[in-house]
Amino acid sequence: MSIENLIVLLYVLVLASYVGFELIAKVPPTLHTPLMSGSNAISGITIVGAIICSGPLPGEFPLSKILGIIALFFATLNVVGGYVVTDRMLQMFKKKK
Amino acid sequence: MNQQLLTIIIQLSYLVASVLFIIGIKMLGKTHTARRGNIYSAVAMFIAIVATLLVRDVLSYTEIFVTILVGSAVGTYVAKKVEMTQMPEMVALFNGFGGISSVLVATSEYWRMAHDANIAMPLVTGITVVLSVIIGAVTFTGSMVAYGKLSGKVNGNAITFSGQHAFNAILFLAMLVASIFLVLDPNNDIYMYVVLAIGLLLGILTVIPIGGADMPVVISLLNSYSGVAACFTGFVLNNQVLIISGALVGASGIILTQIMCKAMNRSLVSVLLGGFGQGTTAAAGGSASDIQVKEVGVEEAAMIFDSASSVIIVPGYGMAVAQAQHIVREMTELLEKKNITVKFAIHPVAGRMPGHMNVLLAEANVPYDKLIEMENINDEFSNTDVCLIIGANDVVNPAARTNPASPIYGMPILNADKARTVIISKRSMASGYAGIENELFGYPNALMLFGDAKATITKVVGELKEM
């Protein structure tokens, strides 16, 4: 990775963190649990990394591929489970019937 | 397809996904848009996954698809089956999976680079691999311990031993040294294993000294870590969408952590050092008889409710343990039919995770506009006839306002003691998590309703029906 590239990524990191802080600062306590489980599902974005790492053809760096596939399994659990459970929770939040 | 065009398509898809993640998380912050926000974010994830699959050779699709299918099936099954009362441990478990996934991705990428003779590992990659592995490992084992504690599989109390902090500090230093060696000599795997092993160990050691009621802070913090781990993995793989979504999660976790700490009037450091209440338990243990309490029976309690015109209910972790949320809702409806106003007062750290009470009561079909935050309801207690406290203790302890010697002094509490009558549904006189006496129980306007919350409230409802 070149240093220019690293700088760009740092820009992305700093700006995204700022956006994150701004967006979440005023979330009402009612939504703390869904926010947490919803953002937890988002952290399963490593699934993208897992797919990339599951890439190499068989025979080439077999351990990397195996690790990638295991990572993919856990990341999928995290992503799918996280979204489904958040949706289930949010579905229950109702105003007066 | 033309390779360059493909790259452009993928990068643009990542951009779309990032924007959708941001919109989704923004919508998650408002009650009426939250569910759609979650769906937006799921769509973003789907776009990111499909775009990434485009990069891969068709040859390796099979394993990837099978893994995703199996993972999705298991994830959906677990998420559909879990009880709402088990939500805290569920979140901890999924969080841990995210952590282990980051560790494995970083390790996989490290292994490939370390064993590919054609690639010299750049310094930046070495550093980010190390960070990704450490934070991912701490997230994984830390979340697993939190899961164990919350689900009751592991003793939920603070587990401390002498020299604990020194031991952790030494481990941390050792990990730091190994990390430096790894960065300087990236092709030597042994350092990698050392860093990984210590990271996993530190995750366990840093969470075991933290007791049950501090769990809201720990879960929020671990949630933040899982985002930060994903973020560093993004640096390893030079992938923006990982960095952006990881940063969003990291920020949201840190904000929740701050809110939780503030609600307990404790610093993050003091929570992390753990062992809260250990010293005072012994000191307060002997004086349990100092407080003279008045008991109340179900029948009398029902009469008090019947003659009230306003009721505030303060739920706590005890309500979750007793699974009393449904019967509480039934009681609420019954009282409202008698033209009695009923509100719920929610302390930010009631329960074992941020917003725990809100989820439980939502599941029992209590409309969310009846759940009032601490700041908005505290002035109302003095104009309220009856305050019913169910399984809450420290969050209503007036010592937080009046007794500078109390370990919870300064913690914002619900002013339940100001209500004309306070009925406390409690199993026994045992002290709360902080291990301190609650002088409220001895107040002249306080009445103890002893017994399992679900059983006693059910009886109260029975009595109310006959009135």
C-alpha cells in the first residue's frame, strides 16, 4: 500500500467516524437495543473481507482459503442473524394500538 | 468483462452501499423510521456482498455460496427462535462472531502475504494486521465471556483475583512487544501466534472482573470494538466500505458506552477495572437489620392501586428475570380501564443492556410512548399516587442523592421515593448489584411486596379484577 493510498483511507476513516458520531448522538433510549444489534449486523461487513480471502484457487495458500471460509461462515451468521433479530425487535415497537 | 470496467462497477457499488449504510443508521435513530433503516442497511450489505462476489473467480463460487447459505440458514433460525428476554446474550454472541471473523480475515491475509515469495509485506499492512487481530480477538473472547455471563452459563458476578491488573498489564506489554517484532519481521509467524493468543486471553481477562449490572457498558464497548476491528480489516484489504461501516459501528458503540457510563456516574476506566461493590458488600452486610420495612399483602396492594389515580411503574432487571412483563402489561390495561393513568419510568441502565426494558415491554405490547425517560419523568413522581418498583434497586436508591459515602453517590436515579406510596415488588431483602442497602425500603411511604414478581403481580391482577 502506498503512502498516498493510506492517507486517502485515513481521510475516509476520520470523516466516516465523524458522520457516525453526528448521526447517533441523539438516538432515544427506546432504540438503544435495536441500534446496537443493527449496528452489530453492520459490523459483519467483514463478510466482504471474508469473501475476498476465500478467493485463492485450491492448492494456492490453502490455509488462507480455509481461514477465509471459516471467517465467511461467522460473518454470515453475524450479518443475517443480526438483521433478522433487529427486524424482529423493531417490529414490536408500536404506538398505541 | 473488461477488468477495468469491472473494478469501476465494484467500487461504485461500494459507494452506494456506504451511502445506504449511513442513511440506514440515521433512520435507526428515530422510532418511526427505524425498521426501514434496518432494511436499508441490510440492502447495503447485500449490494456490498454481490459486488465483492464479482471480483472472485467463478471456480471458487461453490464453496462461498454453500458457506453463505449455511450461515444464513443458521443465523435466521437462531434469530427467529431467540426469546426477547435473551436479547442481551444474543447481541453479545453475534458481536463475538463479528470479532472472530475480523481475526480470521486478517490472519488469512497475513498468511497469504507471509508465504507468497513474490510479495514483500508493506509496513502498513503489518501494523493493520496486528491491530485487526488484537481488537478482533479481544472482541471475540470478551463477547463470549459476556455471553456466558448474561445467559447464566458462567457466574455473572465480578471475578477478581489479586494482582489481576498487574497481570493484565504484563500481558498487554508482552503483546505490544510481540506486535513490534511482528511488524519488523512480518514473515516470522511465531510472533503472530503470540499476539493472537495474548489477544484472546486479554479478552477473557478484561471481561471476567466486570459484574452483571455493568454489562450495558461492556456490551456497548464490545460492540464498538467489533466495528473498529472491521475498520482495521478494511485497512488490511485496502477496502473503503469496510472502513466506513466499521467506523459507523465504532462511533455508535462509543456513544452508547458514554451514555451508559453517564447514567451510572462512573468513568469508563472504573467500569473496566471491574470488581464494583466488592469492598462495600462486606461492610454493608452486617447492618441489614438497620432498616425497618413494612410489608404489604396482595389484597392490600390491589386496594392501594384501585384507589390511586396515577401510577408509575419502575421496571428493572428483576422483572426480566421473573418474566413478569406480560402480567405487568395486563395490570396496566386493567388500571387504565379504571381511569388510572399508568406510565413506565425507564432508567438508562435498567437491565443488562442499553434499552433492555424497552425491548421487553415492547414484546409485551406496551406502547412505546408510555415508556418515559428518566429526565422527563423525574418531576412527575411527586404528583403520583403510587409508584410500583419491580425488580429494580440501585436505580431508585436515594443514597445516590443524599449519602456522599455511598458508592453510588452522584448516580442519576429515578425519584421513586417522592411518590405518595411506593410499592416494591422484590423477592427478598437482598441488596442490589452495588451490594449496598437501599434506605428507600425503610421510608414511611414504602411498602414491600415480597415474592416472585410474576406470581405476586398475577395475584394483584386477580384481586383488581374482582374490585
